[in-house]
Amino acid sequence: MACRLRAQLLGPFGVWVDGQALSPAAWPGRKACQLLKILITFRDRTVASDEFIEWLWPDLAPESAYNSLWVALSRLRHLLEPEASRGASTIILTQPPGYRFAPACGCNVDVDDFLAHIQAGQARQRQGEWAGAVDAYGAAEALYHGDYLRDDPYEDWASPERERLCAAFLDLEEALATCLLALDRCDEALTHARQALAQDACREAAWRLVMEACYRAGDPAQALQAFTRCRAALAGELGIDPQAETLALHARILQHPLPMPPKAALAGPHWPAVPSLHLPFVGRGREWLLLSEALGRALAGRGAVILLAGEPGIGKTRLLEEVAGLAAARGAQVLAGRCYELEQNAAYAPLVEALRGLLPAFAGAPSPCPPVQLAALTALLPELRTIWSDLPPYHPLPSDEERTRLLTALTQLIRGCAQRQPAALLVDDLQWADPSTLQALHYLGRQAGDQALLVVGAYRSTRVDPQHPLTALREQLVRSGALTEIALPAFAEADVALLLNLFSGEEDAAVLAEQLHRETGGNPYFLAEVLRTFVQEQLVAVDAQGRWHAVDGAKDRLLAARALPPTVRAAVLGRLDRLPLDDRRLLDHAAVLGRGFSLPLLARLLDQPEAALAERADRLAVKGFLQPCPTDSYEFGHELMRRAAYEALSAPRRRLLHRQAAEALAALDAAAGSVATHYAASDRPWLALDPALAAAEGAARVAAFEEASAWCQQALAIAEAHPAALPPGFRTRLHLQQRTLWYYRGDLERSLVADRAALAAARSEGDSLYELEALWRLAHDETQTVAGGIAGLQDRAVALAHGLGDPAAQAALDALDQAMQLARQVGDPRLLHYVLCEFWGVGRLPAARAALEEALTLVRRLADPHEEVGTLAKLADLLTRQGDFPAAIGYAREGLALAEQVGNPAYGAWNQRGLGYALAALGQNDEGLAHLEAAARTFTAHAWRAMLAGTLLRQGLIQQMTGRSEQAITALESVVALSRETREVHEEAYALAVLGEARLALGDPTAGGRDLDTAAAALPRVGLPWHRGGILAHLAAGRLQQGDVEAALAAADEALELAGAEDLRDLRAQGFRIQGLDELWRRRILREVAGDSYDFTHEKLREVCYDKQNGCPSVTISRSLMISSPQPAQLTRTPGRLTIWRIGWRSCTGSTVSSASSGMIW
């Protein structure tokens, strides 16, 4: 069938229905259009109503928002299917908990075609079919009319898909360039590679393609220039050098002036060894204000020169980048250049780099300076003759005049840019600038006051001493009043916290922020290196929105991470190696002590006078290694500086120095934690045990339980590694300390574990006092556990232990309530998801649905599809038990589809089980049984016996209800056997109850009665409501077949009471399925009053057939229909049967059905 719908989402949004485009006037409103965009964007899943409301009507009250959603959805459905009746859309399906775009006739979406063409191109490329790959990639490129939903740039729901497709387009451009190069179509390859770079200047693979294309096209000079620009972009944006592959290509171009023959096959994609990192722009409010104001004045024709100064990595380059972005946004031309350490003798190099990118804009414009002067620049910029072909030949002047002419011509060319439109000249790393560049900047600075030109330079303050040429430039510009200098400080701790918040979206980053600030000194580059290391070591992951998240179990490792990135460590070690031996020895000992250290401690450690050490420390402070503190102490300029010195020590020497430091600290009565830390890192770690436990006790006294727990864990690890060195009674003291920590943190389970471990240790050590304490703690905590939590009172605990019917279950439920409250307080969505899912398994079904629906929302927010499959299965299972079969089917189908996507067949079978049972309950027996059989095969293959037993139970129930008793008996006998293996009495008892009823119906009263008796005996041990209610219902039917009407009524009464309490609509709707004995039923259930009028013989029977709460009878007509009208019954007598007729029916979910009347046969 041809697709009736076509949607374009790449670039401008458009929809075609039956080949006709929907004009803007055809849309019933913007919200309807946005609804369709969202539905198509998430066409692989159901979009919850709450999600629509959050995105489209966040400010409306819930009732108004749902009404607005319904109105917009109705209008959208009518727009797409004007001929369809209300609510009968075949394009936008209603699937709880929301809606799904799944047109029955299909829909052609340009995104799907775009990605399909890319996949086809990749397949051809892998096979070396370059021409075919180019065709496929070209077809994909033709579909990319712009960014995804470009008219909705600020919609959060569209951003992830937009970024994904933008990245796919850039990959496509690189792949297309690669294939074109293989076909020796260099010019076309160059075009596509540059298109990728136009959107992301740091795509190193694209730079290599540009270099390769230029090289093969016979223009090695352009290839080398591309390398220069690549290096500048990587250094400026990311602070990294080109990869080895790029350097190798550069070396090949230098060594071979003529292009080499193309390779038969090109290498695949190269993943960068260091992840890219661009820190959010924080901590520069004052500096940003000064720069933005200066730019505003320059745009008005009052230019200036600004120099940014700071230590390496302080953020000078980043500030230049932000200025460039602001200048471009305000309509100014941006000229950007950089000085390089290895190119300090290349005259005007940064200015040439800055100008080269803007020269094409001068094409056709008059010369900004006399042609003779401009001709002098052709030695620096050969492309000038391409722009101005009538330039005279270049004839150099004597050296002094020539220098003046070049300087004048260059500065006039830059000023010419400012005359055409305001300009910003940005030059980085001026500490490596050549003298000519500095002279040109001085010339520009003196004349900037009446020009629309802002000159901003940046330099490393640690590299500029009084003799540096830049110092002279600064002095001259200060004298002329043309210079503003801005010194960049390190980030404050609050800036680091804000940066982490922007990365992760989590407010609580104070602990990690404090640690990172302490270790990096607030240096943005060092901070970036540490964060990059976190990614490399897989401590954090980056999601589709660019948010950083600690991976499972990594939060503690993050706080413990101290390893220096190699790039920073190498830079610091280079400086350390140049120090005199005595200074290096001082730093070695200081590095072991920590970032800060006191002179008395260092003097004791080195056995040297404090005065001599202070003199050497001052020298190291001048060199930037140390800095004095207000007290008699010093600290390293950066923690990373200390780490570099520390990690350069050999392991044996490092351990020896730690022991010496611990001994010195102990002699000075230092804190126990400091002593423990150094002993733990020494060659005798067992000496840390007592100080570590003392440190834990001290931390617990001030309610620092996390810190105390860490000390205990450290002590435990040492104890396990060195059991022979343990002090007497240490294990008992350690476990009791752990018990105290767990108890006050509210973890009773771990508190009990620690209690029992302390008791065992005390008995093994023969310490009666500690044994008594451990016993008392254990008794206390076990009582608290029965009470359901620490807040429980002793009398409540005793009452629960002795007076209640099921104290263990009640305590477990109380603990679950508290766990849920605690999870909400902690704010951990994953923990809360697990706690909410537990309601499914403890028999609290009314609360379980709301809990599971909340859990589903949470797990989707966590983007964990595997957990989502399980949550959907639990929801479907629960809803089948409650009798909400349509909703169960929706969730089960969604879970089954998701399980196939993520490759989780076992949980897919769980969803399929719920789907099969719900379908059969709605009368689709064959399809339902097929799903149940498929689920059983999967559970068998995975040896999941408990789930297999539950599946066969449901299969047997359906077969029994549809008259397939022989098949039902076979399935149910398997359930009994499996349940006895897995010791799941609830499944066994349910199967026996159904078996008894089935065997009685087949005329086997002995076996049937035996099964019923066994099921009845097991009933007290069954607490799960659905199983218990089902057992009662089938016991009632079986006892009725045996003629024991009183027992049947008692079982039915209990079943219906349970169904009402637990909202088990399915159980309630089952009623009594009576086979035979009609006259007995008539005599025992109904009595004739007069003529054809009847009344119930027992009030309980009336309650069975009448819902007092809702005021309507509830006799089952079919498994999906309930009587809705409260009129008296219309009875018809037939031989052997009594039929009760009702007029007007509705389904359990409230949807009116077309049947005018129906009936039930007794």
C-alpha cells in the first residue's frame, strides 16, 4: 500500500497527505503542528500525555492541560484523516499512557530516508565500491535541507535529534570526501571536507582530508597551510596538539613535494585518544564586562588595545574565543592569529595568519593602501596578486626603509579592514611573538583611538620578565594611554561548582567542586585535564544532550581520583628536573606531606634547621613552585604540581617517606587521620589500623558519618590484607563502629550484618565485654527491624512481634514505605525506581499501579531501556491482575517491541506473557494462547523456571475457560511440578485449584476433590492477592460442583472481599462459573416471589451481583463487559437453565458498546 503521508523534518517542516502539501493556513493551530512534530520525532515509542503537557502546556493546571491536549489531538487527527470517525484514527494511536504515531498506511519521513542512504553508502564504502558509495551519500546529502526542525531551535525535545543528525551530516561529508578522493576527484572532495569544517573547525579528520585533497591536486603549499590552520584550531579550541596521523601526513607532504599515488584503500575512522572538552564559560564576569564595553566603543569608532595576562591554562585563549564570537555577532570582522614557540623568528606570522582568511572578501574592492606598498606584502601574502592583479612588481628597499614599508603596508591593510566595517584583531600567546609583530601592534595601538578597531592580545605572565620584548611594548602603550591590561585570576570554588552543574545538570556538586578546586588551584586548563581524565577512565559518561553523569558505582571513585593527566605531568616534570638537587629534595618531601605543609614538620622530616628551609622555600616560591601562607607554612602553587613531583618518586622511596612522615606527625601529636593516611601509604600499612579507627570515632562524634565510614573501610581493607598484624580486639571494635555508622544512617540491614560480625569476632577472640556489647546491640537492632524502622517505639515492636497476625510482613511493608520516603529524600531516581518497583511484589496492588507508573517515568528519564522493559512487564502483569486489559495490552506491546530493540528476550517474554493473557481475557483466545506459548518457549530456553510456571498457569487458565480441559490439565500439571521445584506455593496452589475444577468437570470426582483439598490446605500460606483470590474463586466453583454450596459461598465471599480491597477487577468480573446443577442453583440462589419475579435467597449473593459502591450490578456477561444499569433482572426460564437479561452494557473501562442487550446463563 502506498504511503498516504510524507513528512519533511530536515530544514523547514512540511507534511503531505495523499500528495497534497498542507499549507500553513490548513493547520488548526500551532499546538497541533507541534504535537505532530513531537509524535514523529518519537515515532519509535509511545509519548506519554504528561510529556506532551510538560513540553506544550507547562503553565496550565492539569485539568486544563489535559483538555488542551485532547482538543489539539482531535483537531490534528481530523486534519490528517478528515473522513475518519471521532476516536478512530489509524495514524495517531491511543496507547497508554499516551499516544503513538504509527500510521497503518505507513509514512515517508525524510530522516529515515536520509539515514538509510547513509547506511547504503557505508556498506558500499566498506566493499570498496567508491562510485556506488558516492551516489548513496549524494542522495543522503540532497535530503539534508538544513538542521532538524530548524524553525524550532529552542525546543528541548528536538535538540537531541537535531544534534544527532547534524553529527551524521558531518560524518556524511567526511565519508563523501573520502570516497571522492579514492576516485581522484580532489576538487569535489575538498568542497565536502570544507563543508564539514565550516560547521566544526575541530574535526581533525576533515582537516586531513583537506590536506590530502590539496596535496593530490598538486598544491602542497595549501596542504601545509591547512595543517597550520588545523593546529591553530585544535590548540585554540581544545588546547591539544594534532593527532599522530595528522602529523604523519604533514611530514609526508614536507618530504615529498609531489603527490604520492593514492592508496588503494583508505583507513577507517580514527578515534581521538583524548576526548574533546570545552568548558562552559564561567568565572569571568568582571573581565567579560570590560571587554564587551571596549568592543562597544570600538564599534562606535573609538578603538583600543587590551592585553590579557595570566599563567598557563588560566583561560586567556577561551576569553579571546568568546570575544571573537561577540564581535562576529555584533557585525564586526574578526582577524585571529596565534604565535608559536617554534616560530618565534617568523616575522609577522600571527598577523599573516589573521589576514589570510579575510583576503577573499577584498575581491573587487579598491586597494586599501598604495599599490607599491601592497606589492611589498606579496612576499608574505602571495594571494594578494590574485585579488589585485595589476599590482606592480616588487622591488625591495634598503633594510630600514623596507621594514618601515612592510610595517606600514601591513598595518594599513588591517586598518583597511576596519574602514570597510568594524574589526577585532585577536592575537594569542604574545610571549612568543616576533619583534616585528610587536612593533606592528604598537603601530596599530597608537592609531586605534580613532579607528573602529579593537586589538586584544594574550600572553603568559610567567614567561614575560622585565627583559622580554613584550614588556617594552606594554610600557610604550601605557605611556600613550592606549593600553588596558586585564589579569586573569584562577577560578573560585563557586565557579568550579557552577561549571560542574552546567556539565551534569546536578545541583549538588559541592564536594567534588571543593576537591577539584583544591587540587587544580582553580586553573581551568588543569581542571579540564582532570575532567578529561575522568572520561578516559570511564568514571563519567556524556549523554546525547551533552550532560555528564557519573557511571554506576563511580561516585566514590571520582572523589578518590587523583591521577595526573600525562600532558600536565610532563609539563611540570620538565620544570622539576631543572631544579638544584637540594631544592628538588625539599619538594619531594613536601609532595609526600601534601599540598600544604608547615616548616616545623618539614624541618623534622628533613632534619634541617627551619631557617635554612624557609630560605629555600622562598626561592621556590619565586619560581612558582610554592607559595607562602599566612601561617608558618607553604603550599604548592597547584595540587597538580605536587602530584607531578609525588608521582616522579620511586615506589620504595615514596613508601619510606610516608612512614617517616607518619612518625613525624605522631611525634607532633597531629590528627589521627593524618597519621593513618601516611602509615596506610607506607611500607608498614598495618600501623594505620589504630589511628584509622580513632579517626572514624572522631568523625562519628561530630556526625561526619560518610567520613567515618571511609576510615572504617580503609581499616577493614588493611586488616584483610595483614590479618597477622591485627591488634587485640580490633575486629570487634571495627564491626561495632561500623554498626553505629549504619544504624545512624538508617541502614538497619547492614547494621544487623555488622552486629552479627561483631558478635562472632568477640566470641572468637574470647572477649566477654565486647561479646556482651555485641549481643545487646544485636537484640536492639533486631527489635527495631521488627518495628519497621528506627522511629518505631519499643511497645510497637513488641506488639508487632507477639500480637499481630503477620508481623514480619507488616514490618517489611513498613520498611518499604520508609525506603520510598528515604529514596525521595535522597533524590536518586535510580534508587527510587527500584523501591517503587518493589510494590509490585509485596501484594499492595492499589498502590502498586501508581508506583509502577511513576517508576516507568523515572526509568525513561534515566534512559535505561533494559530497566524500562522490566518495568513495562511488571505494569502489564499488574494490570492483567486488576482486569484493566486494554492498558495491559498497550504496555505489554511496548515492552515487547523495546525488548526486541535492546536484545532482551527474557524480559520480552515477560511482556509477551502479559499480552497473551490480556488478549485472551478480551476474547481473543487463539492469539492470546499463541503469545503465551511463545513466552513459555523463551522461558524454557532461558531456564527461567519461576516465570515458566506462571506462564503455564495462565495458559491453563485460558484453556480451562475456553473448554480445552485436557490441554489445561497438561499445562497445570507442569505448573505443579515446576512450583514444587522452585518452592513457590502460590503458583502450585492456584494450579491445583484449577486442576480440581477441571477434573470435576471431566467426571473425575476423586482426583478433582483431592486437588481442591490440597489447594485449600495451602491457601493460608498464599499472601499474594491475585493468586489468593484466584484460588478462592476456583475453590468456590469446584465446591459448587461437589454440591457444597455453603463452602462455595464462603469462598466466593472471601474472594470478592479481597477483590474489592485490592482492586482486582478481573477476579471480581469472573463471578461464579456454574456447570450443571441448575435446579440446585435455582433453589439455593433465587426464590420465586410471584409469577415471573425472583429474589435472592441470600444477601451475600446479592452483593456478588451488585456493586454497592457504584450502584450497579456486576454480574459477568463476558470477560470484558459488566452490567451498567441498575434495573431489576429480566429472567427467562428454559429447561435446565436460567438466563438473567440486562439492558444497556458498558465495558470495564467505560467505553459504550453497541450491544443493546446481553445475558448470562446460569
